[in-house]
Amino acid sequence: MLPPWKTSADTALREKLWAGSIPIKIDLALNDLSAFERPSPMYILANRMAYLAIFLKDIRRHFDSFAPSPCDQSEVWLDFDKTPLNWNLPVGVLFDVLEGVEQAVPWTLTLHYRGIPADKIVRCSGVESIRFFYINALKEAMYIRTNSSKEIMNMAKDEENKLIESILKSTALLYL
């Protein structure tokens, strides 16, 4: 018997969601600029099911030489039009909710190295934060769907690792 998250009825929809992507332009916040010149924006093509935290290492590599240092990773955050973005929501959800029907692309975000609004967004300290939040969200969703999170709680560690790896690499085929 297939686990509830692998039913054939949802397979086509899941594959379409995983295949979708959003072009994103990232600029450094002017108040975080510590160089005389402004860096060029960074462009990424983000999978709709990916999490912004997955891209932070590459984003920081692009902007670190223009920003204040040293900086703790958990202090770095992104905003869209002055709205702080929760890294623990998929890119596609953030984009659809914040852009609405207009959906201008590329989606322009601003990177901040300090002043994280801790009352509005959760700090991210790396891959373990992603793992923790994703598995807990999956338990909640499974409980809502089936009135039990037992399937997720009993998931073998290698299955959980494959699932997280598929999220980190934006590759549904590793898990679906």
C-alpha cells in the first residue's frame, strides 16, 4: 500500500507544481551597503517548491563583499516590497500570496544583513532549520488530511533524508 502522500490521484498535480519555477532578482538593501559601489543584482530561477533559505549561501557569496561583516547567517533575511519573507514557506506560496494576480517577473526581492524583524519572521540557521520546519509542517498537514501524523512519525530515517534531499535539490523525482 502506498503512503498517503504518494497516491496516484495527486501525482500529475504534484509533478506540475515541482516543475514550476519563478525568476527572482535580488538586490542588496541600501542600508546594508558598505562599499562605494552598488553590486549588480543576483538572478536566480527558483523552483516553486523550494525554500528561500536554500539559496542563501549563494546569495551571500554574491553580496558579502559589499555588505557589513562579520554577519551571522541567522541575521540574513529577504523582503518583497518591505514585507519580510518567511523562509519556511515555499517560494511559490510567497510569490502567489504577495504578487497576487499581477505576478510581475522577475520577482524583485531585497537582501538584508541586519535588523531581522524577529517578531515577523523565523530565523534560519541552515539546513537543520529547513529539515525541522518541513517535517513538522508535513506532520501537521498529514494530521489535517488523515487525522493522524503517524505515517510521518514512523517514516524511516532514509526516507526522511530522501525527502529533505528532494526539497534541497528541488528534485521531486528523488522522492515522488
